[in-house]
Amino acid sequence: MNSRSSAQEHLLERANNVMGATLGAFKLPDDQAIVVSHAKGSKIYDVDGREYIDYLLGSGPMLIGHAHPVVVEAVRRQVERGSTYYTLNEPVIELAERIVEAVPCAEEVRFVSTGTEATFHAMRIARAYTGKPKILKFEGGFHGVNDYAMMSAHANRQTAYPTPIPDSAGIPREVEADVLISRWNDVELTRSIVEEHANSLAAIICEPLQRSLIPAPGFLAALREISRQNGVLLIFDEVVTGFRLAYGGAQEHYGVVPDIATFGKAVSGGYPLAAIAASHDIMAVTVPAKRGDLPIAHMGGTLNGNPVSAVAGLATLEVLRGEGVYDRLYGTTEQIKGGLRELLSERGIAADVSGDGPLFQVFFTDSTVTDWPGVLASDRAKSRRFGLLCVERGLFLNPGEKFYVSLAHDVADVERTLDVFEDALDALN
Ligand SMILES: Cc1ncc(COP(=O)(O)O)c(C=O)c1O
């Protein structure tokens, strides 16, 4: 169904000529591709003025909705004062203080521009701190696109644990040797890999909510215990979960405190900024005066601590601290998930609607998905088809992947969304 104007077709053709028609991994099929004109609240609009209810939320950052007036005003005031300084500024100091107040593992914060950089530096800091080279990550866990992260994140086959499957061409073979893979929610396998490699293992990194897969009861606590017992650091990649599952992130929500945490997306309200948080002791490896003769874990970046991103982050956190905000985020999401489950069961369609907090995902399967082999066993082509049918009917999302819900989604959005789901499920069958 292609109702695009010739003007939009022309923009897509120009994008195809000079950008491969994509900004990265997210790409709708050619007949559904759009060029965005603007976004406001829970809605996003293409250049023809077609409105979509947005469940992509810029891949997660727009947790309080697009162009929130508080954020817009803060940014407007800051840009008049200059866009970037490459040095300390008041907004970024205040943002670091807000993160330290909110996040249990945080005594200090370092700023970078993307989640990819944040996980890269968290792993580097862990190596410098422990003096050991290896990182253990989980099959199906995504930590951005740095070489260490792009291992068994979305392979089409099950990993032969602990040997990683690289997710990209161009990654040096040597990197593979320093990454170990375990199975999400499998305590015993993880314990045995960690114990076997304890002498060379610097850190375990995980998304505490892996994509939409909830940690089994006790799993994160077991990771905490296994890492402590083996002299290994625990890194929570909270780029998605930070300030989303709770104001204090997944570590508050699930009650397990890691050694290092990474933040991105919601923490800067849609502007480029990400953060690494840890104790004074761990962060000392980045400080020359505290390292003596040892080399520091080097950090740097032209836009680190950018004041425009920092004020957008501060304004976003201010909104998130409001009364009842998380109840609303959870409540809206539960209404959508509950409605979807009903529609699925009325039609006798076997599916697992997974997720926690204001995000969810639909797997077509007759089991509960708890790990990557479970994802592989589900009908992923059907999930993607369902997503594409939703896009065709006016929802904006990454077909087959997570739906992100914002504070701006309201009752009318929920009703319209469930109508779309109903229609899409009927078209699917
Ligand atoms: C859990 C997680 N970590 C890291 C990243 C990478 O962040 P960025 O895209 O800002 O590099 C992402 C991006 O989706 C993510 O979901």
C-alpha cells in the first residue's frame, strides 16, 4: 500500500543515492519507507503529513514524548549560550549529580555521546581495573555496535557457548578471543564459564532486562554473587532501562546493584549524550593522578558533556520525577499489552507478549520466551509481518522488535492502537 506523494518519493530516491536510504539497522521495506517531517507528543508525521502513533520513540529516547515543552524551552535557552565547549559546564555537572542521586551504583559519572561508546568505555574501565582482558556477555544481549558488543547479539543460530558468533564483518578475529558468551537466564552455565575463565575475565556485561526478556527470579542476584566470588566486575547496560523501568533504573527496579552501569537514550531526552557510572574506586582508573605509573583507561570525545544534551537530560529527569509518572508509564503499557493478549486469545493465536515497564514485544510461539534460543524458536517472520501490518495501519515501530511506550501516549492512543492490532491480527491470519 503505497500512497506517498511524488515529493516524498523524490526524497527517498535522493536518500537512496547518497545514504543507502538508511541511517543504520532500522529500515522499513521500500514500499513502507517514509521521510519524517516532525514529531510531537506520541505522534510522528511523514513529509506528506501522514500521522502515526509512535512506538519507536527514536529507538527509545523520547520517553516523555516528542518535543516536550519543558525540554524545548531548556534547549532553546541553552543554544543561545553556545552549543558545545569541550570543557566543564554547569548543566553537565548538575546532570552528573542527578545521576549519582538516582542510581544506586553511581558515585561518579563520565559522559560520552552514544550508548556504543558508553559500553565500550565501561568494558575498557573494567579491564583496566581488574588487569584482565575478557568480557562475558549474553547471547541476544545488545550493547551497541562496538567490536566487543557485536558478538552473538543477533545471530541466526544458537551460540556454541562460550564461543561468540560475530554480528558484523570487519571485526578483528583477536576481539573474538576476548569475548565469552553465556545463555540469558542460565545461572549454572554462566557460573561454570565464569569459574573456568576467572583468571582472565574482567567483567560480565548484561542488559538487566535483556531486550524484552525479563530476568528470571534470582538471576541478576546470582550474577552479582558469581561476579563477586570470582573477582569479576558486573556491568549493567542500562541504556534502555535507565530512568525507564524506574527513576533509579533496573538496579532499583530489580534490586540488584552492579559495579558499573551505562546510560543513554532517556537520560538525555533525545539529544546525543550517554554516561558511565561507577564507584570512586573503579573510576580512579581514568584519573591520571590516581594511577601513579600505570596507564589510565583513556576517555575523551569532542562532544562529551555537551551542555545542550545536558539541559535536555535535566529537563527530562525533572518531568520523570513528577508524581505518578511511572504508574502512568506502566499503566498505559499494561492496557496495551492486556488488550493485545485478549485479541490474541480470542483468535486462538499462540503468542508471548513479553517485556517489563514501558516496553513490550510480541513473539508468536506457544512457549514463554526466556532466552535467545527461545527467540529463534518463535515465528520471527510472523512478528515482522505483524509489525509491518501495524505500520501500514498507522503505528510507527520497528517491525518484529520492541514497542516503546511514552508518557505522552494517552487513552485515545491506546484505543486506536488496539483497533490497529485487531485489524492487523485479522490480516495476519
Ligand atoms: C541496551 C543498549 N545498549 C547500548 C546501545 C547503543 O546505544 P547507541 O545506539 O546510542 O550507540 C543500545 C541501542 O539501542 C541499547 O539498546
